Amino acid sequence: RFGLLVRSLLADCRFVRDEKLSLSEWAQVYRAQLDAYLHPADQGDTQDRLRILNALSRLENMDLGSKVSGRVAAEIASKALESLGGGRGRYLAEGVVVSSFLPMRAIPFRVVFVLGLGEGLFPASEQRDALDLRAAKRRAGDVDPAERDRYMFLETLLCAREKLYLSYVRRDGQTGDPLQPSAVVQELLHILKTGYLGEQGLEGIKIEPPLWRFDEISPEGASFLDEAKKEARINQLRRTLQEHLPESPEEGALNYQAIREHLSPEQWEKLSAMLSLPPNPPEVSPVTAVARSAGSGEEENATEEPVHLSLRAIRTFLECPMQGWARVMLGLAEEEDDLLEREEEDFTVGRALESIILRGVFLDAAATGWNPEKLYDEQAKRLRLAGRIPVGVLGRVATGRHHKILQEWRERLAGYLEAKWPPGSPEENRHLENEEGNFKETGPAGMPSGKGFADAIKPGTREDTTGTLISVPLHRVRLGRSGEQSSAETVLDPLVLEVPPAETEEGTRKTRVHISGLTEGLFTDNSVSVTFHPGTAPGWSGDGGGRIFKLLLRGIVDHLVLSATGLAGEGERRALICYAGEPKEKGIRGFKLQALEPEKARKCLEAIVADLLSSSHAYLLPCEAVFQEFYSLNKEALKEGTGYQPVTGAGLRERVIDIAGKEHLSFSSLWGPVPSPRTYQPPTPEEAEKMINRRLGPLLEMISGLEDF
């Protein structure tokens, strides 16, 4: 049948190409073709066929007696068909029509949906106008907006042939308080209740959608939101736990010990990963069990609420004390992933969003073994549906650029590792995931023994048909819980600090502070922190060095926190930034860092947090100025790693004034809740020197050299 159809169409094409007929004759040919090839399946198709035949009859009206070719007749017929409107989605036609009240009045529809019938929203309120003479004296025929809307509502009731749906918002979006429908809806319900349906019948026509997006959705149910499926699954787990486990000692708290008694270690591991719980039940640290007064030695109330700070808040305070302090005091929340280079917004995908997406994809690929480009394509589908990245030609351009960035990161990291830790060396084996010094097998193809770390992550190698790659030993450490946990994260309890009081507050007790947040990408032994940046690498001198130091503060703070928890490992550490760009250019910048004892790292963190919480910071002191001054004094010493000169307050103050006075320069203080930061003055030389020695001094002392690869 298909072959017969093709041969018939080819024969018609040859006929149209060779023949010349009058327009009336061509109209008859088109009618015959329409009857031969297209058969109506329902009443709608029959109506469309009649409309097409009526349009083709215009060829007969245009017939002047002369013969024309098939090409000319086809052009005229095409114009006639193009003039036809759609048979659906129009007035008095089939389909769906979306409109406001006024244009659709008195037009019948099978089913009518009316939205926005909330109290105070419909009917419209009376608007007083001094020029409206009806306000002085109403006459017969005068209609106010409320009466107009009531009459249109009556017309809508009469126009609905089969069903009528009246909708309104039942809950306040912020407070959750119940809301009432419009007065006309309440009047209609009263009439239906008293004269027609009664109490039970009235309840039968009410439809109450679920309050939450995960209500009435099974974990495997149909939903275009992946988050709704996850929430439904977690809600189901909560109900199951409440049914089968004994009550918790505290209302609203999970009884971790009871959960572990009913689950095997494998089941507990899966459950804790799904709910972003710590691997072990949370235990009260001896440091936070009892809060003591400073110098008194007497126990205070052990249940005092601690202060919660994120790694993001500590980094922001070190980057700019003024903006970081204001953000903490105002309680402003921001994504854990810092927004990189907010001054460099791209036309298609903003640099901040681009950095967050690509870093997350690369680290997830490193932890799971998946190809980062394929993992990016999977996540890009969701982002396109959410409208966060472009589609079409611009989307393809953005995808190509992002694939290139991911490939450049792999090339940079592979080249760096091959140079620093050659294949088979003890240093390489220390950074691999298993005891034999070889990569673990994550895909069906596996990894042959004896392959090096750098060789395993080179793009285009070791990839099997499933799209998986050998796992790169990169992970992230999350202190505290979060709503969603990535496969590249290791979840630990928050870091607990006992922050001493300010110098002017003698006799007050110490403050308990819980540090939570997400680190950058870490090697398996936590000795190397890598921040991935989609831009090109700047130089160390001038403004470029300030931007590098701002990003390297991430890795420095990570090592400080990991050292305080005893997870930083032994030996020399590194904080690196992996940039994108041409392979021939250097793309890795970083610091070599000295190891810190846990107690020393803890005291350093306590000093920074005490500085943040103890006083106001209404002055201008960006970290870029600190590092530019430090680098200018120790340029040669940084290459050798010895003999640093401390930053002086006078030189630092001049550097801050110079940076703030250049309108074309961007620095950390420009983004935050404090407006017009350039108008603030830097601290006095004496105060600036004390601040730097107290906050950044220990961090600068950790630097034992520069990394430039």
C-alpha cells in the first residue's frame, strides 16, 4: 500500500509538471486529489475538508479562460489555503480559548474555567473619579464596575453548556492562612445549598487540590518535577518511620538510635544518603556539652542555642568585613556555591550560573565516574525546561562552550597531576582511591592495572560504550545537613567552636558556634583543594593577583576547617584554581600551604569568628588590597617560600584608597547589602594592621610558595 501511494504521488507530480490547464480544470484536479489522499476521520476533519474545498473554489472565480502551468496554479491555490484561519481555538470553533472576561461574554462553550475568583479580587471594586458625574447622581442605565462584573458572571453561567469550574486561591502564599472566595461565588453556593443540592450535594461539587506539590503523588507517579517525586518519597518514609518506630524523646526529632536498630548497615547508609543525614548518629561533642563562663569555671545552661555560621559567611567576611558582617547580621541567605565573577555577565548564560553548573557537573562526574559532557547534557535538559539556560541556536552555542570548558579542566588537571605526581610514584599512589595505587573500576570496561592518575582522566580515553569514565579522586565535604546531597559530597557533623568573648566583655561566657557548609573539590586525602573557574587565568601582579587570592581564600579556609576537624591529613597542602583557556597557556594558579595543628587551626577560626560577631565593621577593607600589598612586598620571597615581610597599615590604607578610587576596577566590597561601598573609608593604619595580623596573618603565614602551572 505504501508503494502504491508513492507511485501515485510521483505520477501526479509528473502530470502537474507537464500539463497546462485552466484554473477551473486545476480546481477539479485538486478536488480529486483531496478525495483520493485525505479521508476525514471525524466530524472535525469533515468540516476542515469543506473549508478547503470552499477555498479551492476561488480558482474557478479567477479563471479567465487561458491555460496556466501547474506551478502557477499551485501558487494561487497555496495563497487561497493560507488565507484560511485555524478551525480550533477560535470563537465558535473547537479547541481551547484563553481570554479575559469581556471579549468572551455571551459566547457559548462546552466547558468554562474561570480563574481568580478570590475575595477582594472579583467583582472589581468601585473606583472614585472626581470627573465621573455618576458619583453625584446616578441615573437609569448607569453601571458601576462591580455591577458589570456581576452581570458578566451571570452570562458566564448561562454560556457554560456542560461544565463550569470556578477557581480561587485558598491559602496565603506566605502565611498559609485560609482565604475566602468572591462574594458572587459564596452567593452561588448559598443558592445551590438551600434550593437545589443541600449540604452533602454541595460538598460533592467542591474540588480541593493538594496543599503541597508532593501530596497525592506516589514516588514513582507522574510529575514533571523531579523534586516533587523526591519529596513524596521522603514523606512516605517519614510516615513509615512514625508507624513502626517508638516515639522520639523530643517532639519533632528523629530517634536515630531506634532507626539504626531496625535497619542493616547497608540500609542505614542508603537512608542517610537519601535524607542527607550524617553517616553516624549525631553525638554531643564534649566541647559543647557544657558552656562555661569566661574565667568562672561554673556550668551554665547547656541547652543554650548555638550560633550557626556557614563557610560562605566566613569567606565573605575575610573577603570584605563590611559586606560579610552586614550579611550575617541581617540574616541574608545565599547559595552555598558562591557566585563567581558577578561583574562578568554573559549574554546567554551568566558567569555566576555557568560556574555553579559546570563545577557541580565536573565534581559529580569525578565522584561517580560518568562522562562530564554527558552528565552536563542530562542536567541541561532540566535547566532548559526551567528557563535558566537558552535553547535553539544560542543553546547549542552555550553547550559547545560548556563542553569545551569541561574538557579544558580535565586537560589542565591531567597535565598538572602528571607533572606533580608521575605514574607509579608514591605521591601518585597516595592520592588514589584504593590501596594498590590503581583506580577503582566504575564501568563495565574497568581500568587496567598500572595506569596512572593523570592518564586516567585525560579526555577521550578510558571510555566505554555506556559513557562512563574512571572515577577521579575528587570529593567535597559538607559540614551539617542540607536539603539535597550530591554524590560527590561526604556529610559530616558541623564543626563546633567555643568562641571567646571580645576584649571589652570580660566575665561573659563563651559562645558556641556551629560551622556548616560545603568545601571545594578535594583530593582523597584532603591535602589538595581545587576551585574550578570557567574564565582564563590572570597574572599574579596587580588586579589579577587580587582576584586570584579572593578565589584561593576558598581553599585556604577549607584547609583551615579541615585541619580543625583533624581531616586535613599530613604533609604539605595546596589550594589551587583550575581555569579554562587554551592548552598552551598556563591555567592553574595556587598556593603551597604549611600543615596546621588542629588546636592552632581551631584557635585561628575562633579568632576570625569572634572578630565577626563582637563588633561592627563599617569600613572598607577588601581582601584584594591586602594581597596586592602582601604580594608587592614578598614577590621574590613567595617564589622561595621564606622570609615574608608583614603587611603594614600605612601601605594597606593607601592601597585601599587607590582601589576604591578607580571606577573601572571591581573588588569584593561591591556586592552585598551595604550600598555605595566606595564612599566608606578604610580603617586607620594602626587598626588595619591589627585586623590583618589577627584575621589574615595566620592564613598568610600558611603560604609556603606559589603554584603556577
